[in-house]
Amino acid sequence: MKLITRSLIGATALFGIYTAGTLTSGYIKTKNYEPDFEAAWEDAENLPSEAAFGQGPALVSLAGLFGGMVLSSAVFLSVYDKITLEKV
């Protein structure tokens, strides 16, 4: 039970760091974006003639990401516990 709790805490911390990094990166890219309308107008023939509507449910992607972080945290913590117990 202790391993599960620690892995959930670790996964939550990793997920928070990942989310903050993604948001920060998007904010910086948005603030520094300067569109080049003239170059886009000259290349108008290459516009796609198809439309795509989304990839899939976002909650499924987030659940998969968080689940992977929980599993990797559990593996990391169990290996760490084994290594520290061998040193004692």
C-alpha cells in the first residue's frame, strides 16, 4: 500500500511538471509568434482540400499518460527500495 501511495504522489508530481512545461512552452511560442502573411498568400495553392476533426477523446489520452507515469513511478520506487535495502 505504501508503494502505491508513493507512486501516485510521484506520478501526480510528474504530471504536474509535464503540464506546467507544456503550458509554459505554448505561452512562450504564442507570445513570440509573428505571422508572415505575404509568404502564406504566395503559397495558397498547397492548402489541403481535406478536413480532420480531432484525434480522439482527450480523457483517454490523459488517463493513459497518467497510468504510464504511475507504473513507471512504481517500478522506479521498487528498484530504489531494493537498492537502498542492499546497502544497509
